[in-house]
Amino acid sequence: MAGFKRGYDGKIAGLYDLDKTLGRGHFAVVKLARHVFTGEKVAVKVIDKTKLDTVATGHLFQEVRCMKLVQHPNIVRLYEVIDTQTKLYLILELGDGGDMFDYIMKHEEGLNEELAKKYFAQIVHAISYCHRLHVVHRDLKPENVVFFEKQGLVKLTDFGFSNKFQPGEKADNQLWISGILCAGNTAG
């Protein structure tokens, strides 16, 4: 189901009814949507390809490759990719409890310790799984951890800075910290 489909710009409306905006990024907006035939609610990341330079386009296709590769209970699932002339639509699993950043901002008392340990373990399992597949997320932050309350889960999302690595090979000298590129020296 996570294949590329090509169509016209309006084609997304033929498959998914777009609703309210859930979030915004530099090149993308995330919308709530409902599949026309099944009624399933999804998140749709809408990327305006006309605003992308060569580097950003490379990151976008790397995000899609990595998301197709990682299939784990604690990683938001990529259902489908719809590619048009000017837009790329990533059809994603929709969480029902918001993201961890919003939760932190709304609850001064935080999570109780048992629940915090449960969620932390889920995040570690997802990261460990990615690393076993030689995928690094490179943008771990509360905004990229989504609650799935009905399932009792948290899931990682937004693989926009993700990358594949080869074990034993020297990494490039760029370090990504929560989406900020920092020049760094790698030890030999």
C-alpha cells in the first residue's frame, strides 16, 4: 500500500477529503483527512515540491525511503505516497492524542512515573529498531512523538531528517540536533 501513485493535483481530493490543518513545517503542511471510500481518518503531509531546492528534494525522498523501510508498532505508519506535478502527499497513520510537546505544555504535573517509563521504553524500542535497519531519525524531540491513546502507545513520526547509514563507515561531519545542522568534527 505504500507505493507511489501519480495523478493530477486535484486527485488527492478524489481519494481523501482534506480537513483542518494539524501542523506546519518549512515545506509542508499536515492535514487531517478522511478516505472517501473507507472513512478512515488519516494525517496527510502535503509537500509543495515547487518550493524545494535540490537538497530539500533529496531529504524528501530519503524520508519516504526510510518510512517505507521502518514498520514498527511505535513508528507512525506510511500508508501511501501520492505524487503529483507540484505536490507530494504522504498518507500517514493518525494519532488520537496529540504530540508529546503539547502534552507537556498542558500538564505541569507531567506523566506519572509508570506511564512515563512505559512511553520511554516504547520510544527506545522504536529507535533501536530503526538502528538495526541502519536508519537514523536525526530529529528526536517531543513534537515528533505522537500519542495513540486508544492503543496505549506513543509513536515516532516525521522522518524528514532521517538517513541510512552503513555500519563501520565514517559518518559525514554534519550533526543534526532537533533539526538544526551543526558543523562538527568526527573522530577517526
